[in-house]
Amino acid sequence: MKFTSETSSNGVIERTFILDEITGVLWSPATGSGGGPLLLSGHSGGMHKKAPGLVAGALHSVTADGFTVAAIDAPGHGDRPRNQQDQRWVDAIHRARSTGEPLAPIVVEHNMSVAERAVPEWQATLDALQALPEIGADAQIGYGGMTLGVATGLLLAAADPRIAALSIGAVFVNDALLEVARQITVPVEYRIPWDDEEIDRASGFALFDAFASTEKSLHAHPGRYFEAPEHERDSSARFFARHLGRTAGAASD
């Protein structure tokens, strides 16, 4: 892992990094002895590691809760070029939106392909992050994401026992993702939009039911998937604090 830039502002150190072809960013508290939980943040489809909503959530997690947060660009996103197949999927999504055709079949296929490629990249990133002295091999690890980030997080949690908790939002669901959910036993907090034209609530219920976790909670909010109320961010922070061992407000103690 090679750090390529470092800035510090309002109690947060932000470092961008490169690991092989992976481009990422790490946010950590400017003060403290380290050893706090690590959150992995997966961006939505078409977005990138420094999407505004992702950055806002990361900064809140660092300053309010003392977490360290990492994000990487998914294959074909952000600073990473698309391959030809990814470009065909993106073009198909744009055409479907312009003609009013169903998006779900295209998005599901694209998301699953990207997520499958992203999982080993997240694992390599996690190996490198745990080698840092301020994180360490014993750090408790959580994962949060939306849409593409959810598909990636579910595949990652099913494949890697280091993921101890999931706080996730809406996602396009298919049978393959339901099968992955049946392998997940860690605590899950799952949010679904009640009025989204593209992501139907029935598929959200099916995914929630598929999780094998003994502790799972379902949150529904009005509006579309990107209109989750701000208090859901606070709920997610409490969820991670409960399961990863750091109480809210620890960064300012």
C-alpha cells in the first residue's frame, strides 16, 4: 500500500492510497492511540470512493465515534477505467432510463459482476490496512454501503469472517444475492426505501428474510433509496458502536 497524499482538517486525517490497481482513501482520527473499529464503506453504482454522501458519513464516523473508515473505487469506477463489458452495461442502463424500460435486470447483472471482482480487492485492502500499526490485526471491522456497495458487502461478508457487522441500504435483488444472504450470520441493519420506482419493497423484504443472522433489523423510510433521513446515519453509528466495541462520542473523550 502506497499513500499518495495526506491532509488534516477538523480532527480528521485523510490519506489517499494505491494498492496494485486499487485506488482508495483512509480517514482516521487526528488524535488517539488507535485500536478503534475499522469501517469499510462501499460506494453506490456510478459513484466513487469520495462521493459526497460517503465522505460525509465517513467524517461523522471518525469525529463522532472514533472509527477509522476506508473506501476504495470499485472496478470501473472513480479513478479506475471501465472495461468494454462494463461500458456496455453502463450504456444499456442509460438507454433503459431514457426509454422507460426496466432497469433491474441490467443493474443486477452489472452489480454482481463488479461486486465479484471487488471482493478480492477489498480483502487485499483489508490485509494492508490491518498491517498498519494504527489499525492492527485485532481491529473490529464493519461494512456499510448502498446499491452496488450492498452487493459487494454481502459477497464480502459471506467470503471473509473478518466482517463483524453490516449496516446497508437498498439494493437490486436477484436469486444469487438471496443465496448469498442465506450465508450471512453477522448482525445486520438493513434500510429499504418505501417509495422507490426502481427498487421495490417486496425484494427488500425477501432479502431481509433471507439473512441467516440471529440479530437483524429492518428500517423503512419514505421516498427513494438516496433519500434516507439523516437520523438513519445516527442509527447506523449506534449499531456499529454496539457490535464493534466503541461507544459513540469516543473520539472526543
